[in-house]
Amino acid sequence: MSRKPTDKELVATIHEIFAEKMPFNLLLGLEVLSLTDDIPVCRIAMRPELVGNFMHGNLHGGVISSVIDATGGLSAFLSIRSKLAGETVEVCQKRFARIGTIDLRIDYLRPGLGRWFECKAFLLRAGNKVAVVRMELHNDEAALIAVGTGAYAVG
């Protein structure tokens, strides 16, 4: 029988899955900087492979969208953490694997120029089946590059 994780252990497990086991996140070079206060913060470093417009050297819009979506999904999972209290690590991992994007809207506000980009997600509503999240992507100079709103299946 599996032991029940503490909240701190559950957050560590979420971090490990998200930052070390998800192949696409690894491809992006996505780092989880923080999971405190239920506001996940993720970062990617600019690399030549992530350039969209070679003339200007800015971050590809698909990369921007992917980082925003991944951070939003992480926020959605954090929103159901209290519902998993007392569950085993295996149950929590299976629940994490079921989270999916239902809808995603991205507003590109300025070109993705910078040495690195940081995304924060803010939970707007968490229901039994759906979580709605607002995300912001800033560059290393704190310029707001893009914002997103996502709906995520959580139940």
C-alpha cells in the first residue's frame, strides 16, 4: 500500500513531473521557478532553436503559446491539490496526467525579444470539472510580451 504524501511532497512530485518527465517541456527548456502561493512561475531561456522570425530574432509565437499553456495547466493542477489530500502519490500522478487544455486564447502584445522569458499563472476559478487561468509572459526586462486565458479540464 502506498503512503500518502504531505502537501510539500505533492508539490515536489508535481515539480518533478512537470520539469523533468514531460518531453515537450524538456524540449522547450522549461524550468519551474516557483510553485508557492498557488502561482506557478516558469521560465525559458532564449535559444536559436526557438526563434520564429530570423530577421528580428524574436521568440516563435508557438513557443510563447506553449509556455503560456504549460504554465496554465500547472496552475490548474495546483487548484485541485486540496482535493487530493490524503491520496497516494500514484493517484495524484494519474490525476495530473488527465489534465488537459479545453480552450486557450493568446494575445501577443509585443515581439518576444529577450535573454529569457518568465510566465506566471493566476487561477481565476476552480470548479469540479474545469479550472480557468490567466497567464502573463514577461521578458528579462519585465516587458509584457503576451497574455493568455485558458480553460483546463481538471475533473
